[in-house]
Amino acid sequence: MEIRIKRFQELTPEELYALLQLRSEIFVVEQECIYLDPDGKDLKALHVLGMESGKLVAYTRLFAPGAYMEQASIGRVAVRMENRGKGLARQIMIASMDAIGQHYHTAHIALSAQRYLEDFYRDLGFEATGEPYLEDGIPHIEMHRVP
């Protein structure tokens, strides 16, 4: 999988369309959550695109400390349905954690994890903090990876 890391202004129109389409397919249609995905935060995020044969197959967005959460954070972790089970989620997360270190010079990373993925994030070094909560009708928990 080829990894591309871009600021919003660096995204091509095709890349922007592909990432918005992928996020809508997963977070709106597959998970049956009616919410506005383009939330205004994309403008200040770094976008991590996982590409295979010219097609977007995995994605995350990253934020500097204080831009979204107190710590640097990863969000909108997505892998195209037909590409799941190939280790792409792990690959894009490792690339995202590395990018946070390179761009934001920190290893303390936070994320809002869907509860059913808690073990996945724990295997990457994240620990749950606080109490579970509902976000868009889906159980979540805040998790941190502290160096």
C-alpha cells in the first residue's frame, strides 16, 4: 500500500472526492449514522491516504495537539470494505503514528475509538481512558498512546 500524507490544500480534487466518498460509505451508509461528515475539521488536518492501484483503500486524518483534542490525535480511521482482513488498518495506523511523530514531534496520541475496535487499538499501544460514551449512536471510548 502506498501512503500519501497531505494537508487539505495539497489534496487533488480526485483525492478529496475519494476520501469523502470512502468516509460516507463507512461512517454514514455502512454504520447507518446520519451526520454531516464534512465537519470543518478537514481544513486543519493532515490526511493519510492508503492507495492501491490508484484507488483509495484506507484513510485516516491527523490533528496537531490542541487542534481537536488536547494531544495529537487520529480520527476517521477507514478501510474500504472489500479490502478488510489484509492488515491495511494496521498499516495505515502505523503510518499515521509515524506521521504524528514527524509532523507534530510527539508520541502522545489520542483517539476516540469505537468500542468494538478497542482490542485493535490496544494491540497498537493505546490504553482506554475515562468512561465509554455514545457518539452518533455508537459506543466509543477515548484511548491514548503514551510513550
